[in-house]
Amino acid sequence: MASRRHSPCRAKSLHAYTIAETAELYRVHRNTVRHWLCDGLKPLDGRKPVLIHGTSLNGYHADRRATSKRPCGPDKLYCLVCRAPRRPALDIADYTPLTESVGALVAICTDCGGVMTQRVNAARLKLFSAEIQVTIRLASEPIKGSA
């Protein structure tokens, strides 16, 4: 199965591609490329066969990728269930250090009640601590087997 996110640098910038070549390059169906053309991908000209310049392909995929990004503010975590940045319920989150510089911030979504998790560094943790109440939890020691 092909990836829904296509690399914005897969096409060679100085090459012109036909619809079939574009479909083969991105491992999608030819009709998918035709939908891209209807959706805003610019061909070289209006003649047939339809040729698409490599820079147009790369720009089209870079624009699509940029519009799908949902940046989170200093007081929000990304909820995978809601597919949007959300503020934690009751403005409370737990922080568990994973390494010396990175840890996991865990909170509950206000809308759906799902668990939101995000890895943060020390600088981002300070931003979160200024906006919401962060409880630092130490990682538990693994259970040792009896010998």
C-alpha cells in the first residue's frame, strides 16, 4: 500500500513526467495523479500528453504537507483521537523523564477523554509549566526477578 504522505523531494526537479511516470514514481494509481491535477498540481501546458515538471510535483507535495500540519501552542498537546491540538483536562499533565534531556508529557483530552502524549525537552517543559500544572513523576524501577 502506498504512503499517503509523499516526499516533497522525490521527483527530479529538471525532469518532466507523464501521468503514468508520476504514478509509478509515487506508487499510486494514474487516477490519483489526475485528481492531483484537478486539486491544483500544475502541468507544463494544456497539451496532451500531459507533462508535469518535477519542481511542480515537489512544490505541490510540500504545500500539501505544510497545510496538514497542526502546530501546538505552549499550552496544548496533540490529541490523536480528535486529530487536533487540545488543552489538557483541568490544565493538568504528568511528566516522566525518559533520558537526561527528554521526557514524556501525558495528559487527558478535554473533548474526548483520550490520553495525549508528547515528548518534550527541558525548554518546552518550562513553557508547559508556565501555562499548565505539570507533575513530575520519576520513572519506576523495573521489577527484578528472584534468583
